[in-house]
Amino acid sequence: MDVAAVTATAPDAPLEKTTIRRRETGPADVLIEIEFAGICHSDIHHARSEWGSAEYPVTPGHEIVGLVREVGSEVTRHSVGDRVGVGCLVGACHECSSCEAGQEQECENGAVATYGSPLPEGHPEGTVTQGGYSTHIVVEERMVVSIPDGLDPAAAAPLLCAGITMFSPLRQWNVGPGMSVAVIGMGGLGHVGVQLAVAMGAEVTVLSQTTSKRDDSLRFGAVEHYATAGDEGRETLRGLRGTFDVILNTVSANLPVDRFLATLKPRGALVGIGIPTEPMSVRAGSLAAGRKILTGSMIGGIPETQEMLEFCARHGVTAEIEMIAADKINEAYDRVVNSDVRYRFVIDAKTF
Ligand code: ZN
Ligand code: ZN
């Protein structure tokens, strides 16, 4: 079926309304009528081909919430009328050891991204997968999660990417009561990460360029919010030496990593979540002294995404959103790039 969508046609062209083709609902598929689609900074990088050669036209969107309208004959997990979500992945082999472990994002045979992933030749949907800025999507049921009743469906959309992106490393590093966690950057990722870490029982500190979002940090449950830019920020970081068990760095620009490593306790971990395009430099001594860990994390698997949604529903964790109509997407992109959103745009799918 042909469905309304908003698509990118070239790196420097504004996104525009169009129609895209969705495949017929196969035996293992569900057809979802999309209600809400979040705007992730990755959408912008991809639409503008800032991460390399995007294939056009491409419909972005990997924070999708909607209602099941049709199910294939073999579908068991979802029923018509259920509210469901789709995040960054729409396919994986389901057979390799990563998939068996519920880590589909690390599928050894290549996970399929929700948009921009190559499709086999002759596929009815075209040459690459097309994402959530559209009225409907067909996805294999194993890649679809359930949205718990307690979550606001619009505000749940960003959790499908931003939520799991923060939840997975917090779990990986066993964050819980008695631990001290820092979140670098208070944007779409950071504001969810602070709430999650607080809900897990940690003492949370926000490290940001400035103090402009200090009130929000405290409202989300952080105990402190420090500005880290400039000479004053350098002094602040010096004062925080040996403080944190885990630092989640959501910033996509290169930071003075050594200064932040110094704020870790021995054996603490600095987890890179934002992905700067330039290589980073780090002094070996910053890692050796105190056996510090410098690592990274990218999204998470389907079972953990489901667990994250249920955790958010239980603890009242949610994204703060600004709802927009489809004709405001280009404006919203510019505002995201300028960090002028608190904290995530969500598109009302009725306006596609
Ligand atoms: Zn994303
Ligand atoms: Zn696999």
C-alpha cells in the first residue's frame, strides 16, 4: 500500500511530503498505524548525509508509536488494537549468538536499521528501508515492542531510541543505589538518562556546558548540575576528582576526555554515547592510573527495550516533548541542531 510520508531527497534539500510504499503484511508481520514519531538527532545526520553516503529518497524516523491494525497468520506477540513501538531496528537474523542473547543491535549477520538499510533487490519497498515519518509501517513482530498502559504514547516515542540508548549502559554498568553517576549533556538523551539513573537509585550529577538547564536537572532528580566549559569549568572538574562510578557522555563533540576521566573513581567507566565524527585523543596515563575504563554504547536489544519501557512506566520516567505537525519538521531540524528544544520533538502522525 502507498502511505503518506515525509522524506529527504538530497543532503541539502528540505524534507518534503510524498507517498512511500509499504509491503503487504507477511505471515510474521504486523501493520502499524503510526500515531507519533519522534525526531532524533540521528535522523538529521542521516537526512543530511552527514555520516556518509545516504541513499535517497529516505524517510527518517526510528521512534515510532502506533496501533496494530493487521497481523500476519503466524503472529503471536501482538494483536489488532494493541499499542506498540518500533525503535532503531526492524530486522535481525534471530539465529546468531547476539540475537539469541537478545542483543539484536549486534547481530552478526547485520541488523536492519529502521531507515536507510539496504533491501534485497526487487523488494516492494524499494532499495532502502523507510522509517517512521509516515502514517503506517509494516514490521516483523519480533522487532516490535508493547507500549505499557502507564506511559503517555506521545512521550513514549522518544524512549524507543533515547530511552534504550541510556538504559542499556546504565544496566551494563550495574548502576544502582549507592552509586554516583554523571551525565554529560542535558539534551534529548541526557534528560532521559538523568531520570533513569535516579530511578535506579543512583546519585546523579549533570555536567553541562553552562548552567542554563540547572533547574531542569534538579527537577529530573539530579543532586547537582555543574558547568564544565572554560577555565571555571576546568576548576570545577578538578574539584570533582575521583567522584563518579559511571559517566555517560551524550555529547557528540570531542571533549577533553582526560579531565573527565579524572573525575572517575578507580575502575570507573566513562561511556561514550554521542558519536563525534573526529577521532578523540586520550592520555594513556589517564586510563592507567586507577584502571579507568573508556568505553561506548549504542542502543540496545529488543528484550531490553521492552524492559526499559516497563521500567519507565513503573517509575514515571518519560521524555519531555514538544509536539509538532509534519509541516514543521524542517524548522524542528534546525532547532535541534541549535539545541533549541526541551527536550524532544514528536510529530503527530495524523499530519503526514
Ligand atoms: Zn535515534
Ligand atoms: Zn543475528
